[in-house]
Amino acid sequence: MKTKTLPLKELSIAEIYNGDKATYEVPIYQRNYAWEKDEISTLIQDVYDAYTAKKQTYFIGTLVSFNKGDQVYEVIDGQQRLTTINLVLGALRVPLQNKLTYRARKRSNDTIQSIPRFEIDEKDYGIVKGFKYANDAINEIVPKTSQDGFKAYFQDNIHLIHYQVPKDIDLNHYFEIMNSRGEQLEKHEIIKARLIEKLNSADKAKFNRLWEFCSEMNVYIQQKYRETAIFGSNLCDFEVSNFDTLPRVDDNTNTLKISDLINYKGTEKQQDEEDKIDTFQPIMDFSNFLLIVLKLTRIEERGFDPTSFNLDDKELINEFDKVQVDEEFAKRFGFNLLRAKFLLDNYLVHHSNEDDTIENNPWKLQYWQKDGKKEYLKNLAGESNEQHNKLVQLLSMFEVSFTARQRKNYLFYCLMYLFRYDYRDISKYCKFVSELADKYFKDVYLDKYNLNEINTPIPGRFDNTVLDDNKLAITPHNENFDFTEIYGDGTTISKGIPLFVFNYLDYKLWVKYANELRGERTKEGSKERTDFFATLGCSDFGLKVFEQFYFSRTRRSLEHYYPQANANGENGAANEKQINCLGNYAMIGSEANSSGSNWSPKAKLFHYLDASGKIKLVSVASIKFMIMMQKCKDNQTTREVGQEWNYDDIKAHQVKMIEVLFSGRE
């Protein structure tokens, strides 16, 4: 049997750029150049280390291309590395015979050809910065006396493996194999290829632009799209009704072959370097967001079973395999992707790029708005608005309770509501989110048939509970409100209490404060304020805790206030059953828990409330925990040492907290 020759060839950098005639064409489906200083410096440092070690050959990766004929190679994989090599050669002042070009990107083409002076009007600033990083790294890493030798070594001894993709290969299969082996392409890029191949050339460019803009999860979508035809004159409304009404994207490409099957990228508007981009920490990555959008798209289908849909991004391709992808579906999905990104950015909370501190709530609920030439962020329900504050607390409560990206059912329900109703009616939206929280608590977490052996909701039970005939049904119907039957009261060891229950309780405590203490009632010593703290079971510890309260992502560690180390049941001490219940639990930061898990309740008072900053106050700022510590503090004046927090306090505190949990509607 004749052995087939693999289409692999080892090439030096000199052979790539100054060998046989070749043009390397970066197709429009590839991303813009994105290497930063660290990546470029690392490459140069690695090459310099190989040079000083006198390695005969040093490999820096692969180049995968498709021979289009006439010595033109369409770069399928390796364009970031190939561009970086070009920039390094430019910094070393090496003249190039062969060209690197960018199909349908005039700005990038002009910029790469204008090295080193860049005397052109419109520049690709990614390439400009990359050249500067390469030039700086060479001067910082390679001594002046070694730069000639380094220059020769870089061209002759640095090699790549050039793999030319056969013309008859099944490219979809090829890239899925690459992806399954952990290579370059990600699952969402394969999905993009499947969808975009169903569209005509004009719609491909439109879809690509939409996809690329939406994939930047840390940027407001209005900062990418600036057409008033999409988001209105103030950039804060969603004006388009379907995919076909999106503005056309100019694209000067001709017939597409490979790009019909893999990552297509059409011409897009470049972001000027001086444009202000407001970034934030997204609550979801792009792959999981695609699953949310797919579920939103399919929920309208007859016979669709939402409970069998998996929001885990490892199942992204499998979930799309269940869909008959045609032109109509690709357009509908693309339109829903854009609409969902607009709503996610402007109507769901995101975390600012600030650390969690006790003084500043990092959760933001703001929409992007344009007023004349000025663009800025504005709170969703206005400044100092009670409704706005309530929405921030509710949405961030959900978010810190369900940080795992495959468990964000709440996000799906919120987007589903915003899809179906007037998203601008903030009052009704706030009411929905509040009722959704009640629904979660009463119909999921208080229904033992929805919970497993450790009191965690069984997969599919959220959809079973919140959706009725694939429509939102959020009015609680469970009348069995026996909390202790499921979560215990200290007579037996609790099987577990989920994080959502603690966060929901903290939210109810915050709402109780917001509703009951206003104006004159907030004055210290007022009847209303005295009664308020009496219902919490402790003395007045001030209102600053409530005013500064927010749901920190750092508070996810379960703390036994009465420590497990002392729970031996001897000489009046609490036993193991008694300390494992809601009345003795609090959620705190992991750093605090690891520091003081075995401290006595009184010792924890001293350490946790220490203002020196040894333990960040935000780690222990759960309202429930502050109540527990205040009760312990109250008992110091009337109890013997060591009896500041006992089982009687645990039972009494649990009763008070259950009363808050089941307090009336807001």
C-alpha cells in the first residue's frame, strides 16, 4: 500500500517571508490582531534564550493554511503568530519579499505595509501597538552587542511547521477534531460557522458583525453598534424588529469557500483608540450566553422540553445538534442574540472592575445612553431610587447564589420576561424579579420533592416549577411552609442549607429595613427603630450595616458561629446536632472562616468586628451574622464567660429569622 505524504513542511522564518514567492492572506473570518506586550515579550525572551543556548533549531508553533492558487495561502490558524513575526522582523529592520495581507481590511493592510513609520491616515492600532511592544522588547531583552546575531538567528533558526489543508477535506469535521483535542478553535466558533454558512454573502457580513460585537461580554453593546437605527437616537432603546431590518454591512468579498465553513469575519468598523470603552466584569461567558439565547429561541417551539436543555457550555455543540439549522433559524438566532445582549448589558447587574470593599457596592445596574454628543451610564430606575436599589439587591442576590455559569436559570427567566414584556416598565420588572425570588424560595427550596439528599435542587426542577406550558408562572402555590421539616431546628443534624436560602434571608432583612425605617423613624431611640431591632432579637447596632449592605461574591463560606470544635455536649456545651441548623449558621468570606473557625463566639466578636482591616469587614457583613454577633455582644453583660452564645440563643435566633423569611409581600 502506498503511504500518503502528509502535507507538512518545516520552514524557517526566512523561508516564510523571504523564500519562495508567497502571499499569506488573513481571511475576513479571523479575529483582529490581539497579542499584547506580555505575549510578544515572552516570544522574544524565548527566542533569545534559545539563541544564547545555541540551539540549532527552535520551534515556535504551526501555521495552517489553504493554498488558493497563485502562491496565495489563506491562513486558517496561526495568524496571531504570523503577524507577530512580521512585526518583529520590522523591528529588526529586515526587508520582506513575501507579504502578509488582510482580506477586506484596508486599514490593517495599510498599517502592516507602513512599518516602521506608519505614515498613514487610518491605522490599525492593534498592529501599531504590537510593533511598539516588539521594538521595546528587543531593546530591553537583547543587548545591543547581540542584536545582529539575534537578527540572523531569528530568521534562520526559528522554525514553524506549515500544514497545508487538503482541498477535499471535510472542514467542519477537521475543526471539530481540532477542538476536541483542545486546539485552537472553541466550540462557539464552530457554532458560528454552522450558522453563517446558511446565509448569503450580505447576511454573512451582517451576522458576523453582530456575533463579534456580542461576544465582547465586558462591553456595552451600544458601544460597539452606534447606529441609531438599532438603538435609537439616545442609544438606549431596541428599535429593530428582526434580522432583516438590521443595517447592511459593506463587504467587498467575493465568493467564499473555506469561510463558508469556519470562522467567518466580515468587514467591521474599527474602534478608534481614543474612543472611550466602559468595561465591566461580565456575569457570564460567551459560550454559556449562547446557550441561554438558544433556549430563548427554542422555547417558542412546539414540543420543546426546557427541562432537558443543558446550560453547561460543554454541551454547546450537542444542544445545537438538536436544531435544524437553516437560513430562517440562523437569522432568528442572530436577532435574539443581539436583543439578549442589549437586555443583559442594560437590565441585568454586572460587577464593576473594583474589588469588594465595605464602603462601595460594586454591583451596577445601569444603561448606556447618549445625550447629544455625550455618552454616559445612567442608573436603570434613576438616582437614589428605592426601586433601583431593590432591583440591584435582588439581581445580585441571584447572581452570588448561582455563580456557576451552567446554573443561571434565573438569568434565563429574567431575559425571557424582558423578551415578552415591556422592558422599559421598571416597576413591573422589579415586581417580577421579586416574585421570582419568592417562587424560588417557596416552591423550590421549601418543596422536599424538588431537593436531593443534601437539599440541593434536582436538575430540571427550576424549569418544572417556574415554567408552565413554556410560559412564566411565578405566583407561589406551595402552602407547606414548614421550614424545619426540611432544614432542621437543632434536634437533628441538618442535611444542608443552600446558599440561596441565606442570601434570600439577608435580602428579606434588608427589605425589612428599607420598608420600616425611613425619615424620622431612623432616629436612634425612636419607637420604630427600637421595635425594629426587637423583632430581630438583638439590641440596636446602628443602621450603617444596612446602608452599606450588598451581596459580596466573597461571602460563600459556611460558618458555625458556635464552633464545631467545642460542640461536645459536655457541661452545658451545645452538641453537634444543635449547632448544625440555620440558627447557628452564617455565610462569611473564606478568609475569615479559615482564620477563625475554631474561635469561641466571644473571640469571633473581637476579631470579626476589628476595624484594623486584618479581616475585611465585607467578609462578615451578612446582616444575619451581624444580628447573631450583636446578640452575643448583648449577652456578655448578663452571662458567665463562655455562655455568650448557646443553644437557647441558636433556637431563638432561628425562630426570629424564620419569621422574617415568611414575612408578608413587599
